[in-house]
Amino acid sequence: MKYDYDFFVVGAGSGGVRASRIAASLGARVGVAEERYLGGTCVNVGCVPKKLFVYGSHFHEDFQDARGFGWTVEGASFDWPTLRDNKTKEIERLNGIYRNMLGNAGVDIVEGHAELTGPNTVKVGDREITAEHILLAPGGWPFVPEFPGSEHVITSNEVFYLEQFPKRALVVGGGYIAVEFAGILSGLGAETVQAYRGELFLRGFDEAVRLTLKEEMLKKGVDLRFNTNVASIDKKDDGSLDVTFEDGSTLNTDVVLYATGRRPKIDNLGLDKAGVEVNAKGAVVVDDHFRTSVPSIYAVGDVIDRVQLTPVALAEGMALAKYLFGNEPLNVDYDHIPSAVFSQPSIATVGLTEEQARERYADIDVYTSRFRHMKHTLSGRDEKTFMKLLVDKATDKVLGCHMVGADAGEIVQGLAVALKAGATKAIFDSTIGIHPTAAEEFVTMRTPD
Ligand code: NDP
């Protein structure tokens, strides 16, 4: 045979594993190179451990809320090594599942760093591997800007393995990871400050959603500082960190977590040797078929800088494998991608924000609802749930759906199906609610704002 493999995949994360398995199931001879951990960011230092930490940190409030229901919870205390190590055990279990899954599918796992050496060749350690098609799925890596003392900060790679849980923490950034970790650290008991360089965090989300989260996080005691950016950090003899902000204010803290975006992980990937083009952001440039500037080399997932979400990488990897080895037309639909932010309270959203809807449609109706969750009538907690629907007046189509509140992701996933199917507001209205739930509010909003 001309090549060692029909398909050789660089990176066993969400996109790479899915593409490998599907390709192998379609009869291709497949190998996958991984230098770090099976499952990639999502399984190891992303979605999965993050969600486990969110559960862990929420008990803090659950114990408080229990009182109104007659429970006495005395002597509750939190032990970080237990949460950290149980989480790690679970991640190791998942790594094993990934290993078995790839093995059972007949995919060869090649451990080590992979580097392209030509259009059909990859070097892993001393091994030169040839393949008819190569897929780049190396993912992304946390980005930390350079400033005096930037070597003292940690990123989402390290926060999951902290030796000691900090008494005080500073989170820098205003995206998904920053708001999620501000909630986790605060819920687990750290005095938490979140600093964001702009007016209001979660740029790109619906403004009412951003404002609601701000209010709720403030109620929970997270010290939110907007229009604030770090100028420098000094490490003191006692190990604590002296942070100086650009406005001259200072903060002494134990841990500084930078969550200022992720960049495509293309270091030493040999892109130049193979002639693979990257854009100004360092992302691999691909066409409609995930083909790079080198026809035998493809790329999916975070490295192509389209949508940095696991389910999107899965869809891309699957579509590419079916296209290459199953003769299927390549079809990834980027419309109506729902997403959730596991902040506390959580956010979920699908479709357009109000700002986008006003830009694109002549006339829209906005329905909003803000209410106290039934649970908090007895818990006494002053937390509001927020829901919003945006409707095109001309066609009655629901353009966007947003929620801040408990289980937002669980609720909005179903609504994403409705929006993708083109549901109108009339269909929402004719849907019978499930009572008593918070979700039923989405089918009972009758009067536009
Ligand atoms: P995001 O791109 O979401 O946010 C980055 C944040 O850092 C923004 O607030 C940005 O500010 C700020 N920032 C960027 N550069 C600087 C700088 N030089 N100095 C100060 N602040 C800066 O990145 P994240 O790291 O939070 O997450 C990466 C991606 O991972 C997300 O985009 C998301 O797609 C994915 N993810 C998804 C999750 C989910 O689905 N629940 C969870 C976690 C991650 P500004 O807005 O002003 O540019």
C-alpha cells in the first residue's frame, strides 16, 4: 500500500477522536497522535472537570437554601483535595474509556508530539508516518498577555490541579471561562475578585443577560471590577501576589487566574514545512470542506477559529470523516448553535441577541420575564430567573431565546430544536406548559415589552 494510513489525525481531542472513530468505522485505516491526554481540553481541563467543580461549588448555596425547607445543616465544610482528586479519578476513568473506544474502533494511538514534514507525512518522535489524508485537530491553548509579572498567573490548565485552595483569588477576563471560574472559586469559599477590561463582561451575549448575571454575581459576593486591567504583578515573600491595576489601584491575593481567551495550538506543528497557511490569529485556514491550503491536509475544531465549542468540533470531525470515507456530502450547519455558560446562575442561549435581531430585522417583538424561582419562595434567596424571546414581527418566527437561571442549559437545549425547526411564537404559545417548572414560562410569555 502506498501509505501507512488512509487517515492520520493529529490530536485526540473532541474533533480528532470523533473523526478517527467514524473514519475507522467506515473502513479507513486510521492512526491518531496525542502528546498529552486523550479527550483533549474538554475532557481534561475544560467542560467536564469544570462542570464537576460547578456542582461542587453549588453545595455552598444548597446548604443555605435547605434551611427554609426545615433542614439543619451543621458543620458543613469543604475539603479541596477531595474534590480535586475525585475529579481527577473521574477524568482518568474517561481517559481510559477514550483509549478503549479508539482501540475497539481499530484506531492506532501514537503517543507523542506530531509534526508535519510534508503533505502526506507526519513525524511522531522518531517515527515517520505516511497518510493519504491528514487531519489537524490540535485544539487551542490558553492565551496570557505579556506584562510584568505575567509568569505568576495560572490559567485554566492549572486551576484544576491546585495544590492548595486559595483564600483569595483574582480572575482576569470577561468570557466564558472567567465568569465560570469566578463562580466556582467564590462558591468554594475563596474571596473572589473578577477584573474585566471592558464596561461589562460577556461581550457578544444579549445585554439583558449580561446585566442580569452581573446583578446576581454581585449578590453572591463576587467583587466585579469592570474597566479594570492588570498592569503588573509582584510575588511577595509570603507567596501572595501584589497586583497593580492600570488605574493604580492594588490588590493582594493568593491566586491570579487568567482567562483571556484561547489561541490555536500550532507550535511546532510543522505547518510551514508542509506549506499549511494560517491567518493573522494563527488559525489554520480551511475551505468549506475543512481543507487547508495543502489539499491532503484538513483541519477541524479550535485550531480553525470558527466556533470554540466541543459539540461543534464533534460535528466537524464527524462530517469530515463521512465526507472522506462515506461518500457523504459535507454538511455542518453553524446556524442556531446553542451554548451555555456555567456561571452561577447559569446562562443559556440560542439564536440572535436583541442587538443582532434589531440590526437584521425591521421590526421585532421582545418578550421578557423576570421572576423568583419557586424554590426560592421557601429558601428565601433573592435570586431572579430571567428569560427572553425575540420574535420577528413580519413572520412571527422566534429569532432568539435567552435564559439566566438554574438549569438554563438543560432548558434551552430543547428550545434550540424548536428554533432550528423554525418555530413561530404562535407555536410556542400553543405549546402546553409543564407545571410547575421555570421552563413553562417560555410558552406563557404573552405580552411584548
Ligand atoms: P473568551 O474569548 O470567551 O473571552 C476572553 C476574554 O478575555 C474576553 O472577556 C476578552 O475581553 C478578554 N481579553 C482578551 N484579551 C485580553 C487581554 N489582552 N487583556 C485583558 N483581557 C483580555 O475566552 P475564554 O478564555 O473565556 O474561553 C475560550 C473559549 O472557550 C470561549 O470563547 C468558548 O468558545 C469556549 N468555552 C466554552 C464554554 C462553554 O461552552 N460553557 C466554557 C469555556 C470555554 P474582550 O471581550 O474585551 O475582548
